[in-house]
Amino acid sequence: MKKPAYERLSGLDQSFLHFESPNCYMHVALTTIFEAGSLARPRGGIDIKRVRRYVASRLHLLPRYRQRLTYIPFVQDPVWIDDDRFELDYHVRHTHLPQPGTDRQLQTLCARILERPLDRSKPLWETWFIEGLPGGRFAMLSKVHHCMVDGIAGVDLLAALLTIAPHDQIGKPERWVPRPAPPGRSMLGDDVMRRARASLDAVRRLPRWAEMAGADRADWMSRLSALWGLVRAGVQGAADTPFNQPIGPHRRMDWLRFDLDEVKAVKNRLGGTVNDVVLATVAGALRRFLERRQAALDVDIRALVPVSTRTTDQRGVPGNRVSAWLAPLAVGERDPRVRYVRIRDKTSSYKENQQASGAQMLTETADWTTSVALGLAVRLISKVRAFNLIITNVPGPQMPLYLLDAAMVGGYPHVPLFENQGLGIALFSYAGHLNWGLVGDWDLMPDLHQFHDHISAAFVELREAAGLTGSAPDASRAEVTRRGPTRAVAQVA
């Protein structure tokens, strides 16, 4: 008989539970496209039973995937316990498009799948295998609650399922016996003791501040200053735009990809980082979008840019290890080169003044309070629009990956939308390409596909501003299917 066990969620992990509402789901996702390989069935589609056997053989690498939430009595803090009712068939799902499916049909289906909240009485993930793409290709849509993973952890989880070389062998699943959950009174007692120890440690650390060495004190003051700057920027509020209105429950989705070498060429000419190129490209696209919507251009539009704080020894560890920048996008600047320089200089200053560490201090304070108090704080934050949209860029593997011997040919990430923020942008680099995933509120962004075109045009403009000539960059719609008439979408098998 195994000993009772549970694991606490960090304050940051808990916050994503509190941000969730009927119109504001908090799961992250990745749509990956595969060649069928030996998973193809003679009459079409893929061998889903074989896929499920393979996933079962890899689940021991993903222990959080067989855990669910429960709550400590009275304080109502969420904790992870092993799910004694776990069923793989519930989480690994199978559906198809009417053949031959198109990109737009696949995007519509993925958006509809993402609109469905995850059941909190079960492990907070689903993986959908979608047939019906031309050439026997299929898609895998992985949908995981943000309280379980951040972007880097999501890549680690993908790496647990995929391999760097094709193979056709499925190992025997490791035997798994769920650990029982402790009694509620035991968890409550543990929590009371934990908070008491944390408070005592904080009191003991106070006199040490006066004894800090100059460098340590300067670092602490720098982090505190960065925190104050972040809070002040958030309280001032970001600009009102056509996509910063109350959102509904429905979504639109699109994706595209750039050649990663083309992006690096711009970075090398203008200085800065790949992420600076991304932010400047989005700024140029937003300028075009606002012009077409006849909205004001000379406004303070800010992006929330997640910054990983995950250390090397935390790779593979579930949960969130992330902070953030609030980056102004200089949308009012007409000249793309000047716009880029302004963004590049601002992000460089953030690195120097440790703005991300200031945000980290803010999230760490959540570990000191109860879930009830954290929920009240989250609702207050939701009412203050500190940023206009999220732009997150997650580095992925540059070598091909395989699901058994099915080659992965692309991957497009999706971020959740927060209250009053009807547009989100996520990027994932893979095998020489920078893949963009766009998500928009159904009503606020009926022109999401036009925004896709604005991103392509803004990158071409930035490339020209960098003095790059020659062939046009690969800034395609990243089509994984042939074009065709749109038909009714999806039948669940």
C-alpha cells in the first residue's frame, strides 16, 4: 500500500485557475501536423488504437497527466492528487474532417475544441488526433491547462511523447498504482504549519537585510524598483483598441510560418534578438490593423511578453516558471526601422533593470496567501487592463521529431485570451521555421485572417528596412492541406 501523497500548486499556478471564467478559459494548446507513416490504415485515417497504446507506454514520463485537483478544507487551496479513476481513452480523443480537409476547416475545428473547458474533476489535459488531411496527414491538438505547464514545460512534455528518430516499437506500459489522497484534516494541518514556518522565516530574514553586502543589496533594490515600475505601468492602463473589449466564449484561429534564417537575418542587420523582430513585426501588423479599422494610432499599446525563469535543473518539472515584461510596441511610429530600434532598446533596458525579476517577485507573493485572497487579487487585476495582448515565443527543437515513425512537419501554438483581450499571439520555432499561432475572439476579430496578412506584410517591410534584398521570405499561410470549398466541420469518432 502506497503512502498518501499530494503536491501543492504554486501561487502562479493557482492564478490561472482563478483567471478562468466561462468566456476566458485558461488552457494552452499546440496543433502539430504529421505525415501518417505506418500509422496509416489501408482504407484511410490512422490506427488510433496503436496511438493510444503508444501514449500509454510514455505516460510514466508525464506523472502530472495522471493527477487531478482537490482542495484543502477551509482555506480551499488546490493541490494535486493521483487520479484513482484515470482512463486514457477519455483524454486521447479521435475525430476527423470531411475529406479532403482544408486548413480553414482544421483551424475551425481546433478553435471549437479549444472553446470547451477542461473538466476539473479529471486530469487537466486532452489530446485530439484529427484525420482527414490530404495525403494521409493528420493533426494532433494537445490541450493542457495553464496551471500545469508554461511554454517551456509544454515543449518538455512534447519531447516526452516524440522522439528524434523514427521507430515502430511500442514498449510495455509501466505499472502504475495511484497513491491515496491524505485526509482533508491532515492537509489542513500541513498547510497551517507551512504558513507558520514561512512567516517565521520572513521575520528572521528581516535583520539580515542590513547585513547584506553591497552587491546583494543593490540586486534586491533593483528587483524592488523593477516591481514598482511594473505595478505603476499596470495601474496606468493600456490603450483602448477594437480588440480590447469584453470577450465571448467563441474563437477564431489562424497560423503562418516564417523561415527562421530570414528572421535571424533581420536581427543580425538591425541588432537585438529574434524576439525583437517578432515584436516589431506584430507592431507593424497592429498599425495596419488599426488603420483599416480607422482607430487611433498614437496610443500606448503594450504586449505582455512572458519570460522563462526556468533553470536547467528545472527542465521537465511541471508547473509554471515564468515572469513577464510589459513591452510598449511603438505602433504610432511610421518608420519600421525606427519602430524596431525603439522596441529593441526598450527590451534591452528591461534586461538591464530586471523587469522580469520584478514580476517574479509579484507572483512569488501569491505563495504567502490563501486561495481566497489570491482569487480576489486576480479579479482586481482583471479589471485593470495592464496590457493589450500576449505575445509569447517558445523556442522548440530544430531537428525533426517523430510520433513512432510519423514525421512532424509543423507545430502551431495557441494562447488563452484574458478578459477584455480579444487577440493573442504565440510562436514556436521548429526545424528551421518560426511558426505563428493566432487566436482571436469570434466577435471582436472577424478579420483575424486579414490580420494574418498584416503580419506577413509587416515582416516584408521590416526586412526591406534592414536592407535585405533578393527572394521573398517564406512568410506563408503554412498550408498543411490543399485549398478547397469549406464544408461542415468534424465528426467525433
